[in-house]
Amino acid sequence: MRRRKFITLLCSALAWPVTARAQRAGNKWRIAFITHAAEVIYEPLFEDLRELGYVEGQNITIERRYAEGRPERFQGFAAEMVRLKADLI
């Protein structure tokens, strides 16, 4: 019985990305990106998204917020992203 549960779980996990894409057809994903400052170390993340077919302005929107050395701003940024209904924070 454990084997059957494992196979079911594995198949569900593999099918989830396909299901998620099917549900969001025609819509834009909204990604909230909150960090201390704009740095070049984050560019590979955005490049990888482009390589996977996620193009900003076409099928994703990236909301960027930078605390600029003021960590107290993170809570306000997170609340703002919740109000914007970001799909990923």
C-alpha cells in the first residue's frame, strides 16, 4: 500500500505544473521581488525565467521593491504585495 501512495504522490507532483499552467492560460503571473537593493546577482534569476518562456510584460509581471538599507520597509512591502495579489512573493 505504501508503494501505491508514493506513486500517486509522485504523479500528482509531476502533473501539478501542467495543471497550474492550464489554469492560468491567458493570464499574467505576478511575482513580487523584495530585497535590500538592486544588485546584479539577481539577474541570473530573471534570465532563467526568460529562458523558460516567462517574459516580463507578456506573461509575467515582476513587482520589484528595494529596502535600500532600511529593513523596516520589508513588512510594508510584503503587505503591499499581498494587496496586489502577487502569485509568488
